[in-house]
Amino acid sequence: MALNINHGAQGSSKSQILIQRADSLNNVNSQVNQWQTQASTFPFRHPHRAVIAHNIASCHMSRYEATRQKGDLDQAIVGYTEALLRGMNHPLMNISTFEHLTRALVTRFNDFGAREDLDHIISYFRHLSNLPLEVADIKRLNVLRGLAEALCRRFEVGRRPEDIEAAISLLRHVIAMTPPGTDDYRLIASNLATVWRRKYDQTGESEDLTEAISHHRAVLTSCPLDHPSRPLYLSNLAILLRSRFEWSGDLNDAHWQDAVTLLQESFDLLDKEHPERMWVLMNLANVYNIRFGQTGDSEDLEKATSQYREVLLLCPPDHESKGDLLRNLASLLISRFENFGRMDCLEEAISLHRVALRLCPRGHPRRQESLPGLANAMHLRYLRTRRVEDLEETIDLEREALALTPPEHPMRPHMLYSLSSGLRTQYEWTGDMGYIEEGIGHLYEASKSVKSGHLDSRRILHLLAGNLVYRFRHRGADKDMADAIKHYRTSISLIPEGNPDVSAMLSNFADGLAFKFSRTGGVEHLEESIALYRSAVEYPFASARDRLNAAKNWTTTARATRHSSALNAYRKALSLLQRAIDLGPTIQTRHEYISDRSINPLQSLPMDAASYAIESRAYEEAIGMLEQGRALLWSGMRSLRTPLDHLHEIDKSLADEFTEISQALEAIITTTHVRDFVQTPAGTDDDDVTIGRKDTFARDLAEKRRLSGELEKVVLRIQALPGLENFWRPVPFRHLQTATIGGPVVIINLSEYCSDILIVHSNHPVVHIPTPTNFFDRVTKLAHQLSETRKSYRLESKKYDRVLRQTLEELSELVGQPVVNRLMELGIPEQSRIWLCPTSVLASLPVHAAGPISLHTNTNVKQYLCDIYVCSYTPSLSALIASRSRNSSESASGPPSLLIVGQPDETLPGVDSETRSIECLIGSGSVTRIAGEAATPENVIARLPMHPWVHFASHGVLQQGRPFESSFLLQHNTHLTLLHIAKSHIPTAELAFLAACHTAELAEDGTPDEVLHLTAAMQFSGFRSVIGTMWAMADEDGKDLSEHFYSKMFAPGVRSASYEKSARALRHATQKLRTKKGVSLERWVNFVHYGA
């Protein structure tokens, strides 16, 4: 921080010798030459040489201000010193020259930071304060302020308490002699407040902050409403109130709201072009940033983010606050990543932190301020990606930050905490206890130096407690666990009510107690652990995601210890799962959260919950848990398309209101966020371009929050109507059971704890089929082997055929044979329809083709599951119910209207013959074909509602890691994406045949239970029955399969073609394909049926 000193008059009107500032650099150079020439005309000891030395020094000072060449500044200081040493006898000249010399030293200290200059500045100011300054028109007030400022700077540099105390004493003396209510009074009071604040920055003592606040309040109280400096005084007080709130973290502290009010008033008083407007907006952003840290309120997060972006656009490239702004914006983007799982926010934050660090190269006095933020961002990226180099950089940055922070610095406890956090992660990666030991040492040091009650205090103690638990795991020393429990209790007791961190901290404490119970016993530790989990889950001020993590930990502990609360823990966790996912404004951000590897255990939560319910023989509840926790992205959007027939009859206006809000909300949920950059501040580099980014995410989040609030109110009004009490509530099992009206549904639950098969049948109790204890491991291995072989070998290779055959054989043993046996026992005749609902990685395996299966009636014929029963898939029971709930548009006779989307190219030469064959079978009058230039995404979407049936014959594109971008390839390399299809709402749709590659293949994004593929998207958009492919398909199979399929659908004697016959028709077509010479196993197994 520069010495901010106003010295009053720059010279004396009483002296005609002193020159005025030159009008131009040339004039300065000319003046220097003139004075040097004149000096040569006087003897060396002539008294005029002193005056000339003074004037030459003033010329050098003017030239320095124009060129910033340090040599001129040094020459000015030498010249003023020479003038004084030559003994100018005139008192006025001595005072003026001394003041000029002091001012030049202040400039050199501000610009170059020479420590020795600071000592001279203080000495010279003290000397000046004893001179008759009035004769030189120099305000004594300004000299005393300059002395106080210099003492403050020396305190900051050297940590000498006597310097800051001297500055305070000096300003108190001055203000006591200054008339209240005057500008001078306000100036001194403001300076005194600033000194107290700077003392607080170094000591962390809350009393110093209180003193600063009281003086700024005095300044504001004495300031007229129309005073030009009022906006500045408002802002200064607000900054201190913000610091007070930041220090206490007390949400009941009124300082936060006062700070917002003052800053808003200050902002409103300033003209748009006023230079202070940027500062006020920055401070307003700071306030929202800090409150977000205390409350976790995403509204505060988005306000602060938006304001920092605006300030950065106003900030000059070389502004001293540029680094602070970059760091603050990066910090908020990291919070957004933590809240919504958006990886692009983390990458942008890393980019901004790197720019901020480049502004503070090695040797820069503020470099240590830029290191922890970047280290934290790299740490988070390591936790997501597990790239070891990110963790190594994290530790390097944290060690450098600590090395640059001296022991007495108030930021040192935070630096110690940050390093210890990184070291713990390094221990978790390497298992080297040395990292935990080092972290414990750092945290003990930090706990001794941090001020009691400070925000860092509770964090330090909490991390220390966790590290001690780790050491207890390794050594088993009871003292470590006792100390850990003590520190956990202390850290939690320091958190003010309403702080969002409470849930996570309670959960961590519960984990520690649970581990103590596992090692030493003592049921009281287990009971307290369960009670803490329950409190963490029910804590209303924490985010849904923190509460969900606590619930997941609760389930793990309760299940491992066979505690009676386990089932309730699973219920709580599942109820929070949808809420946690719904925090994201778009389906893409929700998917990013689900697919986050760092929270991978959440992906198995519904299957684990169901397995526990099955263990407890609560089969119906197990099925409800799977419905509640799987396919959440589809079910969340499906809820916005809830049928409203009954509501329309009761209250049409309320139904219309629900529809209007739901459609607006769905439009936001299906929005795609594209990186869109606009104006970027001049002088920035490539890493800085995100500053001018259009932050559409913030806009969508705010609109989603508003619409969700409105929809919640409408739903409550609907639920108040007679007969609609259960509207939008969890579906009871008796309703889910209606999905089996056309045949039994076989649910295969895959859980690491215990896997099970459940058969749901209309009007029958749920049937449970146990599985071998190694079921989970075997299925997981099968899925991995088949996927890796498909990547490494051609689909028609002998190697892939062998692996696929082995997979089907093992699936027969694990699933097919037990299911067929039980269905036979239940009296389900062969050739009946059944639906398969596999979970987890099992959803990527061809369960429908499990085989060969032995039948007692005929053991000599090789049959697969799909030969014995007509198999369809469904992502969930709710999806199957939805497939049957819409009104059918089929006519009593005659073929339905069919849309064919065909896009032939050199790699798909068979598309033309495939589509012509279909036209011949159905009749050209019932077929509309889109191909060539007409085959655009917009045209296809527009035509789909006009035809209940559609047949795609084109390339299918699977986008690994980006499932919403999976697509049909159309004209001019355009793509009809999964998200395009999901946005469509086609209530008259019936049958979709997707004769393209990968249309029912799951992307390897870690979310198989979300069933994100083109087939599921078509089903969601309204198609009751959809035929898709589990991997790439052969071009020639399109024509063969289509001919067999549509021939069966329109067989002689069939009065009308119904989508409900499509599963049998597909089975018929694949059986025909199997008999064709040269057709490999994978070619017929590839085709699957979804829906009714």
C-alpha cells in the first residue's frame, strides 16, 4: 500500500525562486540545462548554488513524474539534500526544501519499497512537525497525517508495536485539537479508523476492529447528506462492518446487512463515470462473497460472481487490485463447482488463479496471497480427476506459501491449515503416515497462534481432530482419539447457528466416533455417532448435498454395525438425493454432479438401499427405493409432464398455471450452456478471457429458483383439492405394480452388499430370487471385459464373438436360468412378454440374450432368454407406466403414418434399399421420407408430431462422457442430439425404430442407472415402444431386419398394426436374422426393445 499523503502546497507563493511544473518534457529538459548553466557561473560555495540545486531537483522530480525513470527520482533526492547541506539561510526555503525532500522519499518508497527510505521519512516528518510550517503555506495537519501513515507502514514492515501506538497517539492528539464537524475533523477521524484497521490486520484482535468502526461511524455521523465525500465514508464504514461479520461468522450479526445498505447507498450516490464506483461495487461483491461463505446461500454466490465480473471489466489491466479481484472471482467459481459439480467452473478458476499469480512473480511482497487459492483449486481437481500431478502441485504451492509467511503473520495459521489439508490427501493417496504427522505438527502450531473465535480457529481444530483419528487408526493410541473427540467438540461449539458447515462437521465427528466404536467398543460411542448423523442430516441451514453426504455416511455406519436406524438412514438419503441433484439449473449440470467420481458412492445409493430393504424382507419398499433413486434425470423432467386430466376437470385454470410454469421450467432444465465470451479488458492474455464471459448459468439458476418456488406453491394448491392429495407425491407400490399389467417385470438389483432379483407381477406378492455371493463381482467383471474387448477388437472378430458368448453363458447362469425357472413356477407361459429392469453396470449387458438356457421340456434345443419369453427393457416401472398412459392414435384398420429419416452415404449404402423396402411393405401412401437436404434436425423435430411411427436409418453417434450430445448424424454433418429429442413432447407418438449404431448403448460416464441413450430419449419424448441397438450395427442388417420386422407387423390377416406387437415383431426379425448365413452372434443380440 502506498503512503497516501497530501502535503498541501507544493511550493511557496512567497518565493519567486521556486519554479512551477514545466508544461512539457522538453521544457523540463530546457530548465535543467538552464539551471546547470547558471550554476557554473557561481563559485562552489556561493549561496545561490543552494537555490539552484533545489530548482534542479524540482526539474528532475517533474521529469520523473513524466518518464518514471528512477534515475531522475534519485537525482531529485540528491539535489534537495545538497540544497539543505549548502545551508540555505532563508527559513522559508529550508522548510520548503525539507518538505520537498520528504515528498520525494515518500515517492521512492511507494514506487520501489526501499526500507531505509521509510526510516528517513519518519525522521523528516518529525523534524518538519517542529518547524513553523505556516510560513511556507504547508498544513501542519497534513504533515502529522503523513507521519502517522509512515509509522503505520513501518509497523507493517517491522512489526514494531511502538510504531502503531505512536501513530494512534499522534492522531488522537490531532483530532482533539480539531473542531468537530469540519472536513479536517472527518479527515483525521478517517485516518485514525484506518490505523486501527491496519493494526487489526496485523494482530487479529477484535477490539482493534471495534475501535476502527467507532471512528468511521463518527465520520459518517458528522458528514452532511450532500457532502461529496459521503459515498467514500459510507464505503469505508461498510468495509469495516464486513470485516466484523467475517471475523465472527455470526449470522445474527447485523453488521452484514448494515454493510450492504451502506454500500448500496454509496453506489447510488456516485455518478456512472465516477472512479470510486468500481471500488464500491467491488466491496459490495466482497460482502456477498463473505456472507455466502457463512450461509451457503447460492443467491449470495451468484450476486457476488456477477459483481466481480462487472468490476473486472471496469478495472484497468495494471490496477493494483486486479489480483484481488481475480482471486475473489476464482474463489466463487470454485464454490460454484462445489455446489453444482461444474468442471468448467473449476477450470476457469484455475485459469484466473494462474493469472493472479503471474501478477505476483517471485519476490513480490503479496505473492503468498495468490498461492493458497490456486493450491485449493488444484487440490479439488485432483479429488475429481485423481491426476497425481495436480496433488503434487498443490503441495508445492502450499509449501511455498507457508515459507513466505513469517511466524507472526496473521495469515500463517491459514497457510498451515491449507498445507495440512493437502498433506492429508497425500496420505490418503500414498498411505505414508509421515504426511499425517507433519500435518498434525502444523495444525498444533496454527491452533496456538489463531485467535479464539476466528473462522480459521474452528477449521483448524476440526482438521486436527480428523488427523488425530487417522493416527489413532494407525497407532491405536487412546490419547489421540480422546484429543480428537475434544477438538471435534470444541470446533463444533465455535460455529454460530445457521452456518452451513455444521452438517459436514457433525458428520465428520460422527465418523470418528463410529471408528472408535469399531476399535474399542462402547455402545455409547455408536449411539452418539448415530445421533450426530441424524442432526447433520436434519440441519436445515446446510446444503442438500452436504446433508446427503452425511446421510450416506450414516447408512454406511448403521449397516456395518447392524444398527436399527439403517433403513431410516437410507430413506433420508434417498429423499435428499433428488433434492441435491435438483440444485443444478440444467440437466447437464445435474448430470455433472451425478457423474462426479469424487462422490461415486452416491451412484450406488439406491441399489444399496434396496439391497438392505430386501435383506429386511421389505420387498415393496425396495422397489420404491429403486424408483426413487434411479433414472433421476428422466423422472425429474417427467414430473413436469404429469398428466392433468383429472385436474382439468376440477380446476382448469390451476391446471393451465401448472402447465405454463412446468414448461418454462423444463425449457431452463434442457438449456445447453455454451462458452460465450464477450468484451475482454484490454491488456489481458489468453488465460484472462473468461472475465468477459456471459454468465448464462447465473441467469438460468436465478430463473430456475424463481420458477421452482412458484411451482411449489401451485402444487400445494393442487394437493389441497379433494381427490388430489397425492398429486406429485411419491408413487405407492400398488400404483407401480400396474406397470406389470402386460406381463411381469424382472428387476435385477446389483449392489456390492448383496445383489438380488425381484419379480413384480400384477396382483401377486413380489417374488425374491437370491443370487450367489459373488454375483456383484462376476457381473462387474463381465461388463468390463465386454466393454474392453469391444474397444480393442472389431465386433465381428472371433475374439469378440468368444467373449460375448462367454458373457451370455455366464448371464444365463446368474440371471437367465433362475428367472426362467421361477417364471415357470409362477405359471408364466413360454412366449409371454416380460420386461427386464437391470441396474448399475448390468444395464450395459445383453441380459435379454442370456443363454443357452435349459428347459425341462426340451433340453436338446439351444435357447436364449429371448427365445423363451418376449423380452423388453424398461429403465423403471414409472417409465413403463408412462409408456402406456397416453391416448393411442391408432386407427381401427390400415397402416399408421410412418416417418422415415434416411441419411445414406458411402459408409451406409444400404439405407436407400432399406427405406424402399419399408415403403413397399407398408405402402407409400402411409410413408413420408426425409432425406438429403431436407434431413436437418429442425425439420425432423418439426415432422415427428405428424407421424405416430418413425424409422431412423442413419449414423448413430455415441459421445463418451457427454451423453446429451449423442446423436443421429444428418445432412451436412448436423446432429439431432439426445437433448433435442428430450425437449420434444409428442403425445401421439407410438413406435420408433432406431436402425442406427449405439442408440441404446450407455456412455461410459459412471451413470448407467440414468439410462442416458437415444432410445430412452425417444421413449421420454412420447414414443411408447422403441427399438434400439446396444452397439454398432452392420449396414446390411438394417434392410434385413426391417423387412422381417415390418412383415411381421403387417402380416396377412393382421387387421391393424399396433406398437404393442413391436416386441414380438423384433423377436421374430432377430430370429430370422440368426438363420442367415454368416451372421455373427453380436449382430442379432445387438437389437433391443424398450417400452410397452
